[in-house]
Amino acid sequence: MQATNGTLSELGERPLISRIRRQTAGGGDVVTGIGDDCAVVRLTPDAAEDLVLKSDPVICGHHFLPDADPRLVGRKALGRVLSDIASMGAAPRWILVDLVAPGDTAVRDIDAAYAGMSALAREHGCAIIGGDTCRGEILEYHVFGCGTLPRGTARLRSGARPGDALRVTGRLGGSLLSGSHLSFAPRVREGQWLRDWANAMIDISDGLASELWHLARESQAALVLDPGRVPLTSSAAATGDPLRHALFDGEDFELLFTVPPDREPGFDSAWQAAFPELPCTRIGEVVRAGEADVRFADGTPLAQGGFDHFVSPVEPT
Amino acid sequence: MQATNGTLSELGERPLISRIRRQTAGGGDVVTGIGDDCAVVRLTPDAAEDLVLKSDPVICGHHFLPDADPRLVGRKALGRVLSDIASMGAAPRWILVDLVAPGDTAVRDIDAAYAGMSALAREHGCAIIGGDTCRGEILEYHVFGCGTLPRGTARLRSGARPGDALRVTGRLGGSLLSGSHLSFAPRVREGQWLRDWANAMIDISDGLASELWHLARESQAALVLDPGRVPLTSSAAATGDPLRHALFDGEDFELLFTVPPDREPGFDSAWQAAFPELPCTRIGEVVRAGEADVRFADGTPLAQGGFDHFVSPVEPT
């Protein structure tokens, strides 16, 4: 590991994660380590199911404001992890929660947060089965999730292939304006259904632009985005620059995935039969392998953008 | 759930965990939920191995001081979770780490902390395979560990039976005075070995007194402690009241377990053959079932003591 005298703010989040990734190589039972939405591991060499593992913090002042409804804060804390598990195509099973809280936190607020988590857990057939509690200066929930799926079927960021269609569930942008960053529905059933259709999949937590770049880098592929087809929420559409919101806001928690050409013909009708209430839109395609690149249809490069926890100004995202 | 208008400081940590436990019942695939060192789950009804899951925070100002060696801080963060996995008799397999850090944290300190974690992980055959990073006001590591053991063999707090001997590994007390709270060796090999000998097992994180009470409550059993047999560290022995340090200091990360009468005769020689460098001491016995109680051999009740994160003064423990 190269020596450095800098700080985390100077380094930034993605280089930090790369440093951690270099230092923490996995073993033979690790199918996918650091660099995807979840890690994928195999309990025994002949196991019929793989496990996906994910941790994610939700911190007051970063992910929610002090006056947010505590029930929705709990819901969001679990929902973020469920969204990551969904993006692998897995079913969530077991959840642990580390609570950090100031001593003067109201017990009823903590009760409400766990009620919000428990309700969402029940909705998706998983259970909160452990965790820890500790006093701290700022209210934080650290949620650890464990999901399962048939061996070898996890959908990764690295699976995009030339010719694949780029698709997204739902509508994008304005999650902070509308409050949907607290009340979103993680696409758990959709993610499992998409296991049979998608080559690559990722959830949209840092904004469409950032996630397209993740797909491009991990797949070593060039992507082309048709900006006119990006599905917008009404709250994004009400702003002066809805596309910018859809590309860079983050916290939409929709799924971005690629469908290979031989699966495209039947896709729309199968999707509508399975999820009649939820749009699913083709927004572009994978055009070339060998080098990471993301451009608009007119050839303009797409900025890598997105939120960096160590470099961006502190605000709820 | 009963309504309350109080704060976490007024409620205290154990009642808080009881409230969370009531609100978050597990499903049929949960073998052991909240209330033990780890949760125990079963991937499929016919799985040959069970999974143990644990999360634990290590927070600057609570678990270590700002001038602590970052490599040892990382070692401690992982070591605490390995100790909990060991106390179930399981082998640690996969680790996730949530890092929360101020933007002005030195990159070399984070590198050192992950190097400390990675070295300890390699020593025990497990791998750091994921996690997340977020900016925050105070440096924190939230470690999530996943271990495995043969189906149905997890050693629980609830397994103590009348007639069992109470035993501890190593020596107790003075972990803060000696610095061993940062540099302890989690008893991972010992815990797996003890799976074949112990009825109940727990690691000593909050102090011997607190852990004896956990065993008594979860097993609904009365325990008798012989204070003259409690093995003391040299740093505890150098204080004016070494037994108080052994009972209430915490962070010894030794194992406390019970051995049934039919296994006691061969225990000492088998232990010495397996772990010639590490003492293992009989410190009392389980005398009665039906009600939780812990007393000294002369009949004096043992105070429940131990550190409460929400009620005790804030200091590294």
C-alpha cells in the first residue's frame, strides 16, 4: 500500500474504498468481495444457495434531519440495505442493527424507529435478530443485512455486455424534494424477478450518473444513455432542470439493470404482467467492451458526479 | 409496547435491549435471536451448518482514546466480534466494516486500522469482504461478523444446568490499566474446542459479574462463585482491590463457560494438552435451576454491576 500523508477529505471516498479493497482480499469461499452492492459468499463448496452480505449506515445530519419522523428514519435505514440485497437478485433473510444514540434521545423515538424497521422487515419476509447499542453524540443506525439466492445467480455490476439494453424501474429524481428518500419502496420482489432477465444490476443510491459509471467501470464497457427516455418523477419534473435531478440527486432506490438482446423481445409484456403498477423503461444500451465510458446519445460524455461522503458538503442525500 | 416519555439515559441499556427484543421476533429459520452473544440462523431446513451473526461498534471516546495506536484500534474492533463468535463455538468466516470518520482523519491512520483488522482476520482464517464508509463527527468502526459451526452445536447463554462447573479461560481484570483491552487475543480456537465440552458459554466483555448474571438469567439458574479462585492478571493484582477489577472492569475477552459433571474429570488434562500456554480455572458451580441468582460461596449476593452504555459515565471501557 502506497504511503500517504493526506486526509480523507483530500483523498475522497472512491479512492478510499479502492485502498481498503486492495488491503482486504477474500478467500476461496468469497464469490464477490468489495466493489459490488453486496458481498457474495458460499457456505460450503457444494452449497445450493449463496449468501449476500451488506452493511450501510444512516446518520443524523447526513441521511436524515433531526426533525424527520423517527418511524421513517428506521424504515429508510433498513430500506437502503434491502435495496442493495434486491440489486443482487437476492431475498433478504436476517438483519442486525447497531444503534448509536445520545443519552437524551427520547425512548419513544427509538421505539418508533424500530417499529418502522420491523414493519418493513415483515413486509419483505425478513427478521431483525440482533445488533448492539452504544451511546454516542449523534443518532446513527448501522444496518447489516444477510440475504440468499440460488448458487451462482447473483446479478453483479460487472455483468453488462455489448448489445444489452439499459433499463430502470420506476421514476428518478427529486427524492429529497418529495421526501421519498425516507419513504421509498425497496424493489425486493422486482430484484428477485429480474434475476432471470438481467445480465448486470445495481440500485440507484448515489444518482443515475454515478451508477451508470459503476456499471461501466466494473463491466469495462461503454454505455450510451438516451436522455429523452429517462423516466422522471413529478417532483423532478417540477424543477427547472429535471434531468440534472434524475442524474445526480441520488436516493431514488430504483434498480438499474441490463437485459441481453435475446431476452429483450418478451421483456415488456412479462414485466407488465408481473408488476402492472410500476413502469420499467429502456434508457439506453451497452455499445462496446474493453473500456469504461458513459455518453449521451449525441456523444457528449456524462460527468461522473454523484455524492462523495468525504468531499461533498455535508447535507442529507 | 408500553408507552414511555423518558430518555435512553433514564431507561438504561438492558431495558432498551429488552424493548427491542420484544419488538423484533424472528422467524422459523432463526435458531437463536436477540439475547445471546450472536444470533444463530439456519440457511435451509436441512443445512449441515448453522450461521452465527454479530455486529459490534467501536467508537472513539467510548472504546478507545483519540491517541490510541490506530492499528490496535482496528485489531480491537475486529477482535470484539471474533470473541463473540468464539463464545458460540463457531469459526469466523466473513467480515463487513462500516467506517464513520471525520473528513480530517489521516489516511495513514485508516490504513493502519485496516491493516490491524486484516492481520487479525488472516490469523483466524476469515476475510474482510465489504462494508461502507461515511463522514461523521467521531471515528467509529462498526464490524459485522458471520461465522459457521455444525448444525445445532452453538453454545448458548441459556445452556447452564445444575451441577455444571463454572470455568474461565486466562486471567481477569485490569484490561484498561494494562492496555490489553486493545491488544487481547480473541479465544477463537479455544471456543471451537470447547463446543465439545461446554453446556453454556459467553465471552467476558462487560466484566465477570455482568456475564455471570447473563448466564444465570438466560439459563434461569443459581450460580455460586468462589472468589478465591478467580484468576487475576498481574495488572489487577497490583491494585488495592484486584477482585473488584476482575468482576467489574470488563473487556477481558476471555471465555466463561459451564462444564457438565460427567465431562469434568477429563477436562483439565485435555485442556492442558490442547492449550498448554493458557490457564483455565474452575471458579464455581451451577447449584440450582428455576430462578436467576449469583452469590459468593459465603452466601453474599453478587452485584449485577457492569458497564451500561446509556447510564454509566462516558469513558473507554
